[in-house]
Amino acid sequence: MSKVPMTVVGAEKLRQELEELKTVKRPRVIEAIAEARAHGDLKENAEYHAAREQQSFIEGRIAEINSKLANAEIIDVSKINANGKVIFGATVDLVNEETGDEVSYQIVGDDEADVKAKRISISSPIARALIGREEGDIATVNAPGGVQEYEIVAVRYI
């Protein structure tokens, strides 16, 4: 399987979630299963079935996070000298050529993307249009809403 790019922050968030699942949520659900078993007949015990379903979800999520971390290529953009080019992990300040609106995005891995937090996926149309460009360039984005042009005002590696 090929490596998937991930920022240091994204990897740390996954590690924190994994730690919480293993040390807090897993023991809690095991306790709930034991308590539900003590109530007797398991066939008609809704608490038991709900706890088992929760346990299944937790174990699945633990496996998913372990897999993502194992396949991640963790990139610390602050330690890369990209000579002003837009690369994975860079924060890019843009101006929409048509409207004059200013926006800033960080280019992150698919699992880390959150448009509300101004973190866009490396596979998004805007990120693909920005990669490899530098400050002062115009990036043409073939977005679902039509073609848009953005001027790259600044590229930061934070």
C-alpha cells in the first residue's frame, strides 16, 4: 500500500484519539458489558447488545487509526525548504481575482481536511491547482461551480 501524506498535527490528533479509545472508552465499554451480563438473560438484554455494538465500533476505530498511522508519511512542513513553492502542508494566502475576496488555506491529507477550519485536502481541485506554484502566480481552479482564478499572495510553512 502506498504512503498517505499527513501533517504532524494530523498524526498527533489521531494518536490522541487512539490513546483515549484504548485507555478510556474501551475499559468503559468492557465494564458496561460485564454489568449487562450480570443482569441475566442476554437474548433480551438491550443494554448488553448496545454495549457490544459500542465495543465493535471502538475496536473498528482503533484498527482504522492504527492502519492510517501505519500507512502515513508524516510531513513536518516547518522543516522543509521549498523555496516559496506551494507544497503539502503549506499555508497559502489567496485573493480571488474576480471578487477580490481573501482566503487562507492549509493543504493537508484527505483525513485531516476541514473546510470550516481552512484545511483543504491535497486531492481537492484548489489544492491540485496550487501545488508547485509560488507567490505572485495565478492559479486556475476548475471547481464544480466553474473556473475560478486565485492570486497566490503568500506561502507560509507553519
